[in-house]
Amino acid sequence: MADTEIQPNPETEKKPDELTSSDLILRATQAAERLEAGNKELSRLIGIQAKMQVENTLSGKAVAGKPIMTDEEKSIASAKKQLEGTGLEDYAFPSDKK
């Protein structure tokens, strides 16, 4: 897109009150061409992003619906699993239910 960009030349640049209708039409046409090129690039990038989301979802890497555990929660879950069946889990992690 950088090759279609028009660099203004301060020596030949006209002041706003000196612009003719053909100058305005030319500028509008150039702006429209840049917008169209930008829209094509955006559309291409959105397509790539959609493909990546599908790949993540199908490969099981997606986070959809999975609760994200903090490091502290992971440590507690690991400790509970190690103490499971020893009888000490009730002392280390008393339940709220009584």
C-alpha cells in the first residue's frame, strides 16, 4: 500500500482556496483508491484471523468455557491431590460444609 501513497510537494501544493473542482475530484479519487486498498488488506487479515481461531478451537488450544486458574489455585489443587486419601486433606484444607 505504501507504493500507492502520494507524497505532497510543498512547492506545487495549492492552497485550499486555489483548488479547482478537477483537483478535488482527483484527490477524492486517490483517497477512494487508498480506502479500497486498505479494505482489501483488512479483509485478507480478517480471513487469516478467522482461520487461526478455527485452528485453535479444533486443536484444543481455545480457552472457550475453560476456567483459567491462577498460580495460587494451581498450587492448592496440586497440594490437595497429593494429600488425597491420607486423611490430612481435611486438616490442611477444611471444607466450608459442616
